[in-house]
Amino acid sequence: MGTDAGRSPGFLLWRATQRWQREINAALQVVGLSHLQFALLVDLWWFDHQGRRPTPRELAEHATVDDMMTSQVIRVLEVKGLLSREIDPTEERRRVLAITDEGRRLAERAAEIVDGVDRQVFHVAGPENALIDVLDELAKSPAP
């Protein structure tokens, strides 16, 4: 890293991530969601578009969030009426998650808000696809 932490890619990525998360959390207050609540709700919305109802574990894995945190957020989203837990028709001992109509509406609205924040925060990065390609490569490449 040397002596200039301000030029360290990891440090700069951390600072950029922190700024982005602050902006997202502030913007999502309008719809009453935290960033994590939004992420899990939008993932559930994605499953819904695929015609699937995930288990809490499947949602956690897809969102890359630990099981305990996912469970806590599921309870909050359920109390807000944005999702419901149902018995899996193929395995009655298992519960699956279903997004409600209100959850769909809120996920759509919140996704528009987050897209706006993304445009606002990342506009300085130049061509959008270049940054996305680099971040995608970083996210999927294994550690040496």
C-alpha cells in the first residue's frame, strides 16, 4: 500500500462504497426502507419475476446476506405487509416467501430511486459500462 492510503484502490473503493450507501439510505427514507431491506425486497421481486418463491435461505444466498440478518429483515418486511411466508406446496414443512402487491409497488418505486442515486453518484466514472465491467470482474474473480 505504501504511505499514501488515499491512492490505495481498496481504501478508495471502501470510501466510494460508504458514500454510495449513505446516499442510498438517505434516498430510501422516502419509502421507509433501509438499504438492506431494499436489497432483499428487490431480490424477492426478482424471484417473483422468475415465477419462483424462494425459501429464506435461498433469498439470503442470492442476496449474499447472512441467514440471521436475512431472517430479521424478513420479519420487518412481513410486518410492513411487503411479503408473506407461505407453506411450500411441494414440501409442507418448508416455508417460502411471496412478495405482496404492495411489496411489488414499493420495490418498483424504490428501484427507481436507487437507479437515480446510482446515476448521481457514479456519473463521474465516465462511460457507465466501463465501471460496471470493472466492478463485475472484481466481484467474481477469486482471491489469489
